[in-house]
Amino acid sequence: MRKQFKGIVLLVAVMVFSIVATACGNGGGTSGSGGSVSVGIVLPTKDEPRWVQDEQRFKDALSGSKYTTEILFSQGSSAKEKENVETLLNKGIKVLIICPQDGDAAAAAVEAAKKDGVTVISYDRLITSTDAVDYYVTFDSLAVGAAQGQYLIDHAKGSGQPLYLYAGAATDNNAFLFFQGAWEVLQPKIADGTFKIANSTEAEKLKDTKDLTRDQMSSIIGQVTTNWDPNEAKNKAQTHLTAAAADMKGDVSILAPNDGTARSIADVFGSDSAVTSFVITGQDAEQASIQYIIDGKQSMTVFKDVRTLVKDAMGMAVEVLDGKTPETTGSYNNGEVDVKAKQTDVIVVDKENVQKELIDSDYYKAEDFTGL
């Protein structure tokens, strides 16, 4: 009997230790010590440098204030995300900043927060299908696409220039916004003959339509999607160039959705001797693409300074805590309501201003590159 009792005690001790270890394993950091937490932050994963960098940036943004924060990581799991929100609610948070792993799946978690009277700020990615989101802090996705499209227009040579269209993943709402922003700028120049579409029969059918429906965009994106995958982008570009007639080569323009796909597509077009020159867009100011820009292999990138996005999100949280109404610059429909949004500006970077925007601003160091 005594041995059985000792076994039960040992089992209970192991279970308690496991619960504590699991709680600690969420990953996170707290500004301040003990007591309630003012701002709870839930980020997608610690396995990507972007979010680890955001963790420190959030802490720095609140340092020196009277408020505290705790940051937890969901590690790619919507279930862990909901658990993290519950943990933060139990610590008495007043504001929740959350970048959802899955926009629809995060709805239940933020609805629990709203029931507790917590202000919910959707960060970088929009939480969908719920009215429990108060604010959305984001980069202006339409402006990203518009900047890409305008760059191609500004660097077009004459008329009848071949235009190759590429897009992100058809499952990503941002991919639609990026493409929409670009199309609305490019379409008048397609209609007037400045550009001729080289790689999408669906886009050719719709060349006289500036305001595309979601289904119309889907039909084009379905033909030119890269799925945000550089290898898929490379294969698609090779297929398009192999099938292209001579009048679809020469000096060409390429709408590439982001830097990873841009580099792959640029490598393909750069290796085709019938392509005299090309102008290609990008997005994210990835270090490898900045080197490509310096080397003349990629034309531009849209720089989205995540340092500013963090400051905007935390600034909004502090305003809420101070009893003020945060300033917003637009709204996004999440399928349930129009969510008030603070849109962070984006910056076009090419060879002319890379030093000013990325080196002088301390985003990168000059020694990270050659040929500056």
C-alpha cells in the first residue's frame, strides 16, 4: 500500500512538472516583472527570423513606458494560438496584438478576448469572419501592387512592350490585393498598347476591364500563380519563354510579386539571349534581392519596414491604454465587418536610392553587400 501511495505521489509530481514545462514552452518575453500584463502579443512562430526580430522590437517599443507586455509564439498551431490568448487573458491584458496563423481559425480566440472587454489589434495579417477585431495594422497591400505597376510604366520603352504577369498564391488574400493594385495601374497602359500581355490568355481577355471582380482575378492568378515558391516561379518562367514568339521577347517588363520569385524569374529571363533587357519588380527588400538590385539583375523592390509596423501597432495599443481613440487611415472588410486600419507606408527601392533607404536607415549594413 505504501509503495502504491509513493507511486501515485511520483506520478502527480511528474504531471505537475510537465504542465509547468509546457507553459514555459510557449516562448515569450515580459517587460516588467510579475503582476498583470497590459499588452498581450501573439506571434506565429519562433522558427522564422522575422517574428523573433519583431519580439525584440515590440519590447523596445514599450520600454520606458508604464505599461508591460508579454509575447507568446503559436509555433504554427491555431490551437496553441488560442491557448496563448487564454493565457494572456488570465493575466489581465487590456489590449491583444495578434498576428494570426490562420485568419479564420483565429476568430474564436479573439471573440473570447472581446468578451473580456479586451481591445483586439490584428497585426500584419487580417483575422477574418468575425466582428471581434477592433483594429488592423498592416502595410497597404494595394499600394504595394500599385508601386510595382507604376515602376513598370515609368521604365517602359515605347509601345507594344511584352508584359509578363506573375502572382502570389491563389490561397493568399494578400496576393489578390497585390495583383489588384498592380492591375488597376497597368490596365490603362495595356488597353492603350503600351504593353502587350505575353503569358496569360485570361488577362488578355480582360485587358479592357480595369476593375476586376474576385472571380476575374482568380482566373488570371490561376494561370500565373507562383504559390510564393521560387522553384515554381522558375519553372513557370521557363515554360513561358519557351512558348513565347519572337515578338514577345526583346525588351520586356515583368510583374513579379515578391523578391524570392523575382530572383528566380530574373535568372531565367537573364539567360535567354533573345531577351535584350528586362525590368522586373519585387517586394520585401530581402538581402539577396538588394544584392541583385546592386548588380543590375533585379530592377526594384517594395520595402516594407517592419520596424515601422511594430511602432504603429504598439503606438495604437498605448493610445487605447491611455483612453484615446487611435488614428486610422482606412478599412478592410474581413468577411464580417469593415475593420478600421492603420496602413504603414511602403517605399520603392532601386539602385538609385538603396543606400539612402536601406543602409543610411540602418536596416542593413553596408558590409552586407558588394558593389555599393
